[in-house]
Amino acid sequence: MTTLRISHSSRLSWLMLFIGLYAVSISHQAMATTSIPSFISQQLDSAKTLGQSRFTYYFFDIYDATLYAPNGEYSPQQPFALSLAYLRDFKGRDIADRSIDEMRDLGYRDVAYLAQWLVAMESAFPDIKSGDVLTGLVDPQQHTQFYLNGEPTHYVADPQFTEAFFAIWLSDNTSQPKMRKQLLGQSK
């Protein structure tokens, strides 16, 4: 009879691997079972979480995104909300600049509109600290109300802005197609 001997360091390695995998599983479960923030449920009838995704850039976790829609059914012509829970500190101006770059990459090139939208986003996006949640909520008129940690920051009454801004995450041509699918609940 052969006896299998497992060294102490090998057992410790397996235990650490198991703990790591369990922690990842728990964090994904926690992300999937988040409750609907009250300011969203008050503005969005029958709001349900449609999907979630984490945005990572060059191995740095940037934010966790969550898409909320009435009855969990997204339509760009209907009200919805997108929340970004930041995992790092950022200047509001940098977020606005990056958003303009993404809009431009999606084909929005009217210089006058982009300038107006930059000013609107600079008003909507204060400096962000890790743990802050920035939310854009689209109303029936396709206007956007921004919130920081559930408190309103700025209202943009421009349907073209709403289309361009949320296209960053939800357009077929987004720079992050995997994230789009996850937000729309189409894949894990």
C-alpha cells in the first residue's frame, strides 16, 4: 500500500488557493445580490438590477457598474439608471474628459455639443473618492439626472447628451463589449 504524503507547505498552498477561490465566489455573489438604492427605486418604477460588471484598466480595478431597469428590461428609449461604484480616487475633470474621448470614439464629433457636454459633466462629476457611487438616471424625456452617493449633483435636459453618454457603456460599438453584455444581463 502506498501512502500519499502531503507536506505542510503543500497543504498550506491548497488551503490558500481554496480560500482565494471562495473569496472570489463570495465577492461575485455580493455584487450580484445588491439591493436597489432608494433614490433609484423612487424614480424608476419596478426597478430591478439587470446586470453588473467590473471595469479594469491595465490590471487596476476602476469601478463596478450596475444597470437598473424597470422590471429588469432595458430599452434605451425608456427610463433606466447606471451606477458606477468607484474603487479608486479620480478628479471629476478627468472623468469628464475621458467621457468626451469615449463619445468622440463612438462618432459624436460636433465640437459645439462636445463643449457643452464637457461643461455639463464637469458640473455633474465632483472629485471622486474610492467608495463613492456616481449614478446617471434617465427620465421618460431622455434627460439625465446625476447623483453622487444618492444626492443629486446636476440635471442635463438634453436627449442627445443622454444618448451619447450612455452609449459609452450600452452602445453596440462600445469600447467594452464584454462589459456591455454583462450590464445587459447577457453573460457573466
